[in-house]
Amino acid sequence: MNWVWLAIAIVAEVIATSALKAADGFSKLTPSIIVVLGYGIAFYCLALTLRSIPVGIVYAIWSGIGIVLISLVGYFVYRQQLDMPAIIGLGLIVAGVVVINVFSHSSVH
């Protein structure tokens, strides 16, 4: 169940961060509410995950996957371009998350 909580935390954080752009400095009510609720859900689920998975592992996975997903949202929703160094960097982040999940004994499966 811990990995489900982590997945929910990641999705909620991506939704909240995407809405943060749309909130325009918290000047728009609906996106601002989505930001607050999304981050609340994200941190609650992240806290549940930390009951059994080490904080460094959880944070690496949460932030790594979040960075990649937010970059994709930026590209597809907000039409923000990614240059080759950005794409390579995102690939390295994905590789790091895979290495942690496949090879690390610190990660509880």
C-alpha cells in the first residue's frame, strides 16, 4: 500500500504544481483551491509512505517522477519547449529512479 500512497502523492503534487501556474500568483480562485488541496493530499500521502520507506528513497522517487511529469505537463499543456540538454537531464532523472527501484536494497518493495 505504501507504493500506492506514493503514487497518489506524486499525482496530487503534479496536479497542484500544474494548477500553480494557472493560479497566476493566487489571483484566480479555482486553480488556487486546487493548489492548496493538491499539496495537502500530496504531503498527507507522502507522510503515510514514510512509515515504512526511507525518506531519502521516497523523496528521490517523488521528486524525480514529479520533475519529469511536470516537464511533460509544461510541454503539452503550457507549450513550454524542452531543449536537448533538458531532455537528457530528464532521462538521467528517470534512470536514477529506475536504479533506486531495481538495484537499491534501501528501497522496500
